[in-house]
Amino acid sequence: MGVLDAPALSPSVARRQLRRQRRPLLSRCQPQNNLAISPAGVEARTYKRQHYVIASGQSLQLQFSNWGNGGVNLGGTPGVDAPGLNTIYVRASFMNASGLVVPITFGNQRTVAVVPGGVVVSDPIEAEVVIGQTVYTFTRIEVEEGGSWPLGMWLDPSRNEGWDDADLTGSGAAPANTTAGQSYGPDVCWGLRKYEGSPVIGLLGDSIMADYANNNTVNRNFGWSHRALNNAYSFQMMALPNAGTSMAPTVIGQRLRLLEGCDVVLSNLGRNGINTALSTLATVQANFQFIWDYLIRRGLRVWQTTITPYTTSTDGFLTVGNQTPFTGGAADQEQLRVAVNDWIRTVPSPLSGVVDITAQVESAPNSGRWAADGTANFRTVDGIHPSNAGDAALALALNPSIFGPVAQ
């Protein structure tokens, strides 16, 4: 393993390259989507994260931000973009498939300050990546005394991920701590694709798409949509737990910036849109229409999924018969879910298509109950979020060739 001091490209070259469209090149880059912040009293940490190359390219640029999922720790509303609580200081490096470590710079500086709500993009590096390769990023984050940073993707020790209190961005050394836990890392890795022609898919949804509740550590953050695309398509994850259809673009503007390099949006929104007492078929339809029309105006093609069940169970979801559709929120939430799904299946304008994920996990059409086979938590971990096997089943609903040819 070596360390390469690679200077940033000259400003004129950087400007010429940025005039070409930037595309996401790496998987496992996404906003800090968990309802959590760093541990109290910790002022610095380095996170090592594994990525798969999902499109061949060069001139990589890592994007970092200081915002997360609103709610308990950051304030505001869960599912809404919320600024961090204080300025954070980010330092990073990139390890290519051969183990060569390339320092990342920001305006020719190794460390960059990111103010609450801020977003920074690194200088391009002349690293070249090939689809199918496994690479790593090292992200060092520091705060002033009493400060914190938002957390997101879970680290997976089986993928050589981990964290360390020491700065590993120069050496690329293995982290001392390889236990699973939440981390901080790049929102996206932009780059110039070697081959155009295949679409980039933006994944917009809630915790069901984000795989937030999956209790299988090895597959956490590899939710159903990620699995269906199978690293054969360029994509950008933008799903945040608690996201709903009633959220206007003005309150999710940070994650919508990530649509810059996308051609298609696969929307898994909907579950949280029918959970409130104010939800009616008319309001849900209007909210969906508003979001779809907004995305179409941005020049994107849009596919929508159906809405999966929400039930309670008296036997750990061993059987169908001991499940009861959840009745909170709307006056008759299950009846509303069925009506919304029936409407979605008609492929309302301006949708390009529908992905009927519900059919893969529901015990029978419109039963309102998760399929069961006598195994505890067979398709769901808690009645609303899919299990590991549930994610695998949902993935079967999507044939990604509907979006276009695979990436190269």
C-alpha cells in the first residue's frame, strides 16, 4: 500500500471538466440519514467505508455535507433536511483497488470547514476507476469542544469497514475498531463516466428504501432497491427514514441536489404519507402528483412503487392469521393504502411506470398482511419494515432493464 500526493487539477482544467455532466461513480455514498449524532465528548474520528464502482470513470470528486435527518437530535421534523448543530472539519482520502491512497483536497487544502447546512465538493483527482472494483474512502471529521456531527450509513466489519480515533487519511491503515455502527462519509462521489448511454437512477424514499431497520448487520444499507440494481446501474441513494409524500421540495432541497447527475427517479415514498389523521385519498394523490410533476419539470423520468403493509402481530409474524393491519393515523389506514395502491397501479400521468413491490411480500392481493411461512419475522422485522428476506423479495419486483442499458 502506498501514499500518493496527487495535486489538484489546475482551475482551468477543473472548470472545463465540470462543464461536462458529473455522475455518481461509487455505491454506498448517501446523506447522513439516521436520526443520530456523534457520541457526546468525542471530538474527532476517522471512518473507513467500502464502495463498489458502479460506472467506469475518472476525475473523482467527493461531496460532503453538514446536514442530516431532522428530529430528536438535530431538531425540526423527522424526514426533513436539518442542518448540523455546529461547524465540522473534514479531511479525506481515497484508496483505489490496488491499495494506493490518494489524498483529497478542497481548494488545494487538505482540511475544509463545513458550516451547518453546508455542502462542499472536493477538487478532482485523476484517479481512474473501473466498474466492479472495490475501493475505499477514509473520512476524518473533527469538531470544536462540545460539538457533534450527523451520522448515517452503518459500517459493516465484514467489508473491512471500521473507525478509529486516529487520523488514517494519510496512511490508509486498518481502523482499530471494526464493530458495526453508524458513520459519517461522502454523500456522493461524482466523476466523469468513461461510457455514457446508461441511465443514472435516483433512489428517493423513506426507511423502507434506506434499509434503516433491517436487523441483519451484513446487509444493512443494502436495501431492496440497491440489491435489485445489483451494482450494474449507476445510482444515487437519497432515502431518509420518516420521509413522506407531503414534504415539499423546499424542505428536502438538500437531498434533491443529488439529482444533478440522475436521469431517472425511483420513488418509494408513500408509507408515511398515509400514516396521519389528515390523510385521505385526495390529499395523498395530490401530494404524489406534486412530487412527480416537480421531478418531471427537472427533466427526469419517474417510476413509483406501491405501498407495503403495516401490521401488528401476536406471534412475531410467524403466521398471517395473527397479524392485524395497523389502524392508527387515517380513519381507515388499510382501506386508504389499498385505494392508493389501486390508483398507483393505473400508472397515473406523468409516471413512466410502476414497480409493484407489494405483490412480492403481501400474503394475498390487498390482504394488508405480510406473507408468512412459520418463520419469525419472515418478511418483516416489525410490521412496517422489511426483513433481510423481505428486502430480497422486494428486489424481485424490479427488473432494472426498464430504465435502460446497464452501466459500463
